Amino acid sequence: MLRFSTAGESHGESLVAMVSGMPAGVSVEQEFLDRELWRRQQGYGRGGRMRIERDTAHILSGVRHGKTIGAPIAMTLANNDWKNWGEILPVETGDPSKHKAVASPRPGHADLAGALKYDFPDARYVLERASARESAARVAAGALAKMLLRALGIEVASHVIRVGKAELQRPASWEEIAALASKETVLLNCVDPESEAAMKAEVDAVLRTGDTIGGVFEVVVHGLPPGVGTHANWDERLDGLLAQAVMSLQAVKAVEIGRGVTAAESLGSTVHDAIGYEGADEAFTKFSREKNNAGGIEGGISNGEDVVVRGYLKPISTLRRPLASVSFETREPVKAAYERSDVCVVPAAGVAAEAMVALTVARLVIEKFGGDSLREMERNFKGYCEQIKAY
């Protein structure tokens, strides 16, 4: 089974990503890995931290001569800002007078709940681990999953479909979405320039008022054959696993598969995807669909259409004009603490969600097709595709 974990704090020495279960023989491109990390740092409305960090992954183990060797892969991502925090957050006892407390909890953040849970006098240690800075390690792990999936012809990409009230006004093709990943300048990662300009105006408005803004990103998995995931047990369903993976990202408060939200207010005759039997030659099977309202998943199983997952991102919890809060020390009313932060992170959240989707799909692909080496997995994958093509 593919497993991954992360470690590290927002202002600690480095982030760590651990990935195990990758088959041997997968090509690992450092340039692609670092490009994914760069994409996570882009987007209009990002804060000052992005001008400090230039993320790159340092692979310690599990990759030799450019390929995975079947052993656990360990990576570190150095925090350039550590030089300013070494005495504030030392591993050893250090000087308590240099501690930089988060003196009042921020509404919407993990500050208060975490301080209560772990019995901390302030929210510093909670902030350090709960911060979305941790998602950089997920992106590094997800890049490895993408490289595995890519070897099988499966691709994962994202785009932004809403920022505030500004929404993408037309459908986006897979080719348009995939092309966004190669752009050298990232504004709001929207396929339509006019819609993107309206999204930028939404960000500009909150920049002037000291507020923050959220939105919706969409992740698409292209080239996934039918039959990945299962209806057999509740915790093995592809849609459930994807929902958990995307919901686990910082600030994501809702997840949608396909046309899940509008389907709830629609008639069944307008929601379910009619089936035909004259599919394109390049498709996995001769069975075809008129539409993809199901988002590529039926009964917890991929059906051969593009898998479509949307994440609904709340506005960032740290505001330059803070909300009301209470002092940890005195319990008196104060303004919430301010920590350097962003105004809009919807494009970056989409990149992090790509990583989580890729890791989830890669895990199920490994479980279905098996193989200690990529060559073995490719052979199993090819045989299965021939089987369903002949069905």
C-alpha cells in the first residue's frame, strides 16, 4: 500500500515528507518535483512568506540513479525563514524570554481548539503545525505519485472556477486545464482570461479592506480506467477516499464530486449520465456517456470518464484587520493575533489538492494492479485494459 506522512513546523528548520510503497523503476525528475512546489507558491493574493521561500525538495533515500528502488522515500524541504526563528523555536530548552507567543486565538484557525487539546498556554505550537505551510510537503509527496500515474498514462491537473463571487463562465476542456500547469506566470489559474480578471477584481477589493477571500478549485483526473475503487466496503470507495483527502487540506470546508451540489436540487432524469455503446476507439471501453455529471465515479468505482473533484475553500483565518478574540493570559477581550499571511490561496490550494488526489488514486492503482516494479505494474495494467476493451 502506498503510504505517506509529513513532519515539520511552519517556522521550523525544514519540512519532511515520507513516502513508502512506491514500486521500483519509476523515473523521478527533480525538475518536475521542484516545479510542482513552485506552482504551489504562486497566485495573486499570496503573502510575504512566498517572497522568502523558494521551495525545493532534497531527496535523502529511496531514489537512486533517477529511479525509485522500492524503498521508502524521504525528502526534506528547507525553511529559509528558519534563520529568523532558531532562537524562538529551539529544539532544546533555549531562552524562554525569546518565545514568540500567539497571545490571542484567531477565529477560524486551530488556535483555541489546539491550545485546549494540548494544554498549551498560547497557540504558538498549534499554529506551527496547523499552518498550510505543511501542504508543501504534501505537494512533494504528490509529485512522486504523479510520476507513477504518468507512467500509466494517468494525469492530474487543477484549475480555479470561483474566487469570491466571480465564477468561471464556461466549461473547461481537459486540454485547457492541463495546459495551465506549464504557464510561467500564475495569476488565479483560471482557463478563461475574462473570468480570471473578474476573480482578480474580487481579490483587489479585499486587499483594500484588510480582509481575505476564498473560492472553489477543481481537480481532474484524466486517463483513469474504469474499475478503480470498490463498492464492497464503506472505507474503500473512491469518492469517499477522495473526499477525505481533499477535505484534509487546510481551509477546505466542503468537497464535491462531479455535479454533486446541483444534483441535490435536480431531477434524476437530468442528473444521471445516459449510457451508449459506440465509444471512441481510444476509450477504455465501447461504452460511452452523454455527459459526466457523476464526475467519473459511480458506486465508489471509477467509470472511465474524467474524475472531477471540487474543493470549497474558506477565506484564510488570519486577517490584517483582526476579528474579536480573547487574551490567553487575561481572558479579556482583545483583537485576534496577526501572523504574516495570505489574502487568497485558491490556486495554491488547487495544487495541494492535486497532490492529495494523486496520492489517493496512486494508492488505489497500486492496490488494484500490484507490482513490486513499474514493469510488473505496467504489464498488469495493460492486461486489465485489454480485458475491459474486449468486454
